[in-house]
Amino acid sequence: MKALTPPASSVLIMANLSATGSICEFGASCPPPTPQSGTIAELRDVSTGRVKWTLSGTASNFSHSAVPAVSPDGGYGFISLPDGQRNAIALISMDTGKVIQKFQQPGWGPIGLSFSLDSKFAFVVAGTTMAAFAIDK
């Protein structure tokens, strides 16, 4: 999963970090997932491929990376983030890759992440739920 930064000089790449193990259905007994540590996301320079920063962590449960979003002003990224037993959404600094704030993923189902054209709001759509977050600069 990738998103280009304005003016397309860098690319935000999600690594799809997830725990491993068996997925059991219909009430069958399964061992718990095996946590995996590694890269969650990274920012690369488009022309050189050089890594500008890396965000690492641990996925304790099965997870799936959403397509990331980059604010039109290039200052923020919006990514999915493994967070303990649940998945979270994180607002990150595009300069450093540091998490500014985490949110619990609203709703269920496929996730869409986006920003308003003025970069003042971030949006999450999950299934039939939509959440809007004001960005206080």
C-alpha cells in the first residue's frame, strides 16, 4: 500500500505487519497468534529510493494495512497501526514518522483514509461508519 506525498517527491509505504498463526473458524480451538515485530510504515525518496524514516512496532493480532493517506500540504500522514489486540489509526508527522495521535478504528470492514483539501480534517471510513477528526495545528 502506497501514497505519494505532494509534490510526488516521496512515497509513504505500508509494510502490512501482522501476527502469524492459524485462523480457526466455527468455534474451533486455535493457539493464539504469534506476535511479529518489524516495519509498520516507511517514507522513501522517489528519485533515489533512500529511506527517509521508518516506523516500527509489534503486531500482536492479525491485522491488515489500509492504503495510507498524505495530507495535501504534505505535513501529515494517516495510517493503520497494529495496537495490542485491536487495530488503530494513527496521525503521523511526515517529517519524522512519529505518531502524533492514535485513534481506535471505528466500525468494521474495509478502511478508507483521507484528508480534506485544506489539510484541516482527517477522515476514516470503515464499513458503514465515518469519523472526521479536526487537525489542530
